[in-house]
Amino acid sequence: MLHLETTTRRRVLSAGAGLMGMNLGQSLELAAAPRRDSKADAVIFVFLFGGPSQFETFDMKPEAPEKIRGPFKTTASRTPGLRICEHLPRLASLSDQYCVLRTLGHSYNDHSGGAHYIQTGKRWHVPIGGGFNPTPRDWPSVGSGSSFVDIRNSGASASESRYFVVPNSLGRLQEAGQYRRPGEHAGWLGRAYGPVTTAVDKKDVKDNPYWRDCSDAELTFQIEGLASPDGMSGERLAGRVAVLEEIDKVRRAFDSRPDGDSSRFREKALALLTSGKVRSALDLRQESGRMRDRYGRHLMGQSCLAARRLVEAGARFVTVHYDCVDGYSWDSHTHSADVRSHLLPTLDQALSALIEDLGVRGMLGRTLVTALGEMGRTPRANAQWGRDHWSFLFPALIAGGGARGGGLVGQSDKDGAHAISDAATPEDFAATLYHALGIDSETRITDSLGREVSLVEGGRVIRSIFA
């Protein structure tokens, strides 16, 4: 283990070359290789926070009464029986490349609790209405759990975590304040197994970078909390005589944070500060203008592109958050205008580009991509087609990583309210993600109270997703 207090300049520079710099691929491969029965080497988890409507995405009900079916028409897809929204034409044309699970559901009808539940496979310990921020008692996310198991099995250092979150920690850009929502974190496993999280700011309180083109000056994807205090680049930091002074500033900043576990997190910080490969993966200027245009220059598109680059660099789990920057977005209570004009078009462009790009590069078969929210929307809508929370039924798109192209799993009732076949829970979904990565979801780990617990309690692998 490298300790910042005793690190010499030579060790700082060699850390960049050996730990996560010159050969990040080798150091990341120190984590346990996927088991032979795994479907995927990596997962890209696209999280549509706020709750997209099943009626306006992948479980449309055109024969339902007008008050239920929604304002949008369907478009033809390549999957028999799959009705996709007219505002998702690119995804409709690629439906033979992914599977749709139409019957996810749970009873935690709340955003923060739902975000925790769908990213961890564990119902949040905080009751509905009891809070919205992460706590040290939270269950580890699938990204953190897989990172822990990989590192434990290989004997590698926790600094070699391959779990990333882009473009921001969930809730960071929300209008009412910098909320930090639960779900993506390591919880009681400790910060050492949490994600490496980037940060991309917005222009002002009303700005929504997911809905507009962003400049390269905005799309820095800096590692959150690891930017040098004077804005110094990683290259300058690694070559500077006073490098230890700069690292000491970062160390003191970490020590002042209230969430503890600072020593091993500093170890990860040191690796990232000197990592040429990570910086390169997050430098989107290295991509062609044509490719960046294909994903979309908005924050969603560029974040999906960053996720692909991170997987190429050896990342094991990458979460891409499509957050509710304006306080609503996918949480479309009042109307469906933003869903039509902004949310669906940017999702369609970014997600279709990601699936196609991975396919062209020969990466889709070993990269599982999933896109979903934490809940769906009510069958009954208001006069402007706004819908309220409905956690009892919502869909998930799953591509690559062994998923059946053109697959459909589960059927909902005629009103789009409940599953009538193949109902699936967040526990099942988490178990399925672990399974795709070659990890048994019943793997035993020790929680904060010293108890032996399973990564997922009570989940079953949704095997019908896979070919």
C-alpha cells in the first residue's frame, strides 16, 4: 500500500506508470478476471433518474382508453410485439440488438429509496419520507460489490477499483441544491470500494446541460475531489518538483471530509492523480468530431461516449446518470412536453450510438448495457399528460453481454399498471447484473456489524434475458 505521508517523488512518478498510468490495462487486469461462465467483462448502467414513463417508452398501450394510453404514437421496431415510442426511432431500428424487460417493479414509491433499491438490489433502510441523502448504513451498489469481490479474489489493492460514475454523483446538479442521492455508493463496505466519480458543472441554476450542446471547456470530466487546488493538470503534477506538497494538499482535503476511510481513499487518489490512462479515457477531444456528433454534444451523449472509453481502458462497471437537473425531467408530473422535446431525443441519440459503437468495435458481446429508471409512471395522467410516481411497473433495456437481441421478457396488464407474467424485483435485477459479470450474487461478505451477508438477499437471476 502507498501511504501519502511516506511517498517519495520516485514512487509518485512510478505509481503513474505502474499502478494506473502507462499500463492501466495491466493494473486493472489485476482484479479478478471474469469467471468462465460470465457473460460480460463490463457493465454500463445508464440510470434515468426520476422515473421514465412505461407508456411513453417501451411498454406503450395504444389500445388502452385515451386517458391511459398517452399522447405519443408507436413506431415499428425489429422485435415482434415490441411497441416503441415514436420519439425513439433510432432505438426502434436497433431493437434486434437488445432485450426489453417490461415487468420490473417494487413498492418503494420514492425517488431516493428507489435509486438505492435499483442500484443495490436492497430496499433502503430509510422509510419513505425519512430522507434523501446516502448514509453509512446503505447497502453497497452493484458496482461497489463487484469491485470488492474482484479485488478480494485477486488480492489487488482497493486503489485498483474499476468502478466509475459519470458525469456527476447523482443529485449534484439538481436545481434545489447539491443533493447526494443514495444508491451508487459503497455504503458500509467503505469509500475505498466506492466509485471514481467525475464532475461536470452547469452554467447556472436554471441550466440543463443534458438538453443542449456542451463545449469542450465544460466537458472536463474531472475526477471529483481530485482536482489540484490550483487547477494544475495531471501531467504538470507528475513532473513538478514540489509534487509532494500538492499531494499533501489533497490529503488534507480528504482528511477533512466527514465520511471517513480516508487512508485507502487517498491511495486511490494518488493512483488517479498520476494516471495517464484514466485522464486519456476521459479526454473526449481525442475522439473524432463525427463520433462525438453521433453520440450528441449534449451531456447525455458525451457521458455515454466517456463510458465507452472507460470500458475500453479496462473499467468493470460504469454508471451514467441522466439526472433531473431541473427538479423534474424524467419525473414528469406536470406535462410531457420535456419528455417529447428533450428527454426522449437525447436518450435515443446517446443510447443508440453507444450500442452501435460497441457493436462496431467488437465490444458489445462482452459489455452489458442497461438503461432504466427507479420507477415508472401512473396509468392515469393529467390534462397535459403529466403522470405521477408508479414504482409497481417499469421497463429496462438490456443490450450486449449475452442478452438476447430482439428479446421481450414479461408482460404487463392492459392498463400498464402491473405485471401479469415474469414479474421481476430489484433484487432479481441486481442478481442478474452480478451473474453477467461472473459473480455469484449469494457471495458472502461481512457487513459493518460483522455479520456474514449475501451480496443480494433473495434475488434470482432473470435467465430469460440471456440467449
